[in-house]
Amino acid sequence: MAELQRQRLVVTRTLPQASQARIDKGFDGIDIIQWKEDRAIPRSEFLKMAKGADGILCLLTDKIDAEVLDAAGSQLKVVSTMSVGYDHVNVPDLESRNIALGITPGVLTEATADTTVLLVLAAARRLREGADAVIQGKWGTWSPTWLLGSQLTDKTVGIVGLGRIGAAVARRLKAFGVQRFLYQGTRRKEETEKEIGGNIEFVQMEQLLRESDVICVCCALNDKTKNMFDYKAFSQMKDTVVFVNTARGGIVDQDGLISALKEGKLGSVGLDVTVPEPLPQDSELLSFPNCLVLPHIGSGTLETRTAMSEIAIENVLSGMRGERLPHAHNA
């Protein structure tokens, strides 16, 4: 009997310990090629490694387009991204070639919601300025008027994208005494409203921008949301607003944000995502004391990243076996 042809799996980064142990142990009939350096795989290396791949396990930092698919060849069956979002993947290219796409939904909801609330509180209470004051020796005697922030009690919070993460953010912020939630998205979500409870309303974007004391961006990046938050949108907000984005950097027009910060149109800003990533050290965004930027750590807990990598492994193995993906992008 002829030996079955071995398949080729390309993995573009080292995974969390438990998942990496599975990769190191290997899978029957599969040769694994993995980029193990502690940096994003260079495009040229990715194209070389992709040659002959039956499956690709990638990250959101890896652009998956026709060039990669051509380099892999016609035997490529599945692309599995270790992320919920897939704006880095050219979906029509995959669909035209009958290549499955797997994502990791659900498991990063709680960690990302935690990070969103962390940024809301940090921005509202001027955490960056306070920490800098201690480090720079600017901490003087106690003053009743120094570094006054704002609290969430009786405030209105606007959430753009009341999906899993947006709903989890609302549940958390409700505990801080928020008076009212406004949300925007593709449609009203009555079941989610009932689950969150209290005063929550589906409104037009203009009303959300105008009336919110805090705005949390929790939506996906797509053609409709790209640069949704531009200078015009920031100009419609309260000049005391707390603006937080933990979704994708491309949802915000960064030049518009910088202009709004320069002109004092925003109270404070918290960002976990930017364009580009990593953000250059000389970016003007970093010059504003009321703008706190984190290095895209929304899902950055050991528990969440391990769960994400396990799902990504199961997706890619299922696709390579010709089975239905446990978590397909269009499920």
C-alpha cells in the first residue's frame, strides 16, 4: 500500500506554553514549519514558508492575501487565525479558492472587556498623569484641586458595537453606578438589552456622540467602520468625554484624533489599538498627557491566549482533515 502523502502546516509564531507543547509533539501525517523568533514573521520569510502548505495558523499581524495563497499553492485547505477579527485576511480570495477560514470567537470576550474597563477608569481618573507625577517628582502636598478626574456614577456611557465584548463592558460598568447606556450598531439587540437591564437604548450615532460622557469602541473593523471616528465625530462629543478604543486602530482616524486632542475637544483618551502597531515612539499621540496608550494587550492573559491558540489549532487541524471547522468565520 502506498504511503499517504504528508501534509504541511505553517505556524507563524510561538504559541503559549501548553499549546506550543502540542505543536512540538506534532500530529500524525503532518510536517510542521514554525517561525519561532520573538518578532512578527517578515513577509519574505512567510512567503517562503507558505510554499506547499495545506494549512496556515497565523496571527492578526500576518496579512493573508492572494500573494500568500499563490505562494502556498492549490492544495491549501485552511487558514486559521488566532483572533476574532479577520480584517487582515482577504476573505473573497479565500472563498474563491474554497479555502476555509477559522477564527477564535467568544474566548477573548472577558479579557478584552476587562481591558476596556481598565482604560475607562484609567483615562477618567487621569492615571497616566498621576503615575508620571510620582516618577517625575511632581507629587507635592495634598491639594483639593490637583489631578481631578471624573467618576462613572450617574454618567451616560455610549457603546459602539453591542456584541459579546460590548455587552460584557456594559455589565461591568453598570456596577460603577452608570445611569444610562446608549449603543449603536447594525441593529437593535433586545435580548442583550434585557440581559444587561437598566436604562439602555439603541440610538443613532449622532445622539450617542452628543450625549455620552464615556464612549467605548467595541465594534469590528470593516468598510463601514473604517475611520468612523474622525475629526467631525470628535467635534460632536462633549469636551469632557472619555473615549476608549479596544477594538481595531483603523476604526479611528488618528490624524483627526490628534487634531481633536490639540484643540481640547476631548477630556481623556484610552487606546489599546493604534495605526500602525507598534506605535512609533515619536508618534504625536504619545505627547498628550490625557492620552493613555497600551500595546494591544486586550486579550493578554495566559488563560485567554491559551484558549485562543487551542481553538486555532483545532480549526486548522479540522480543515486539513477536510472536516467542518469548529469555529468558522461565517458560522
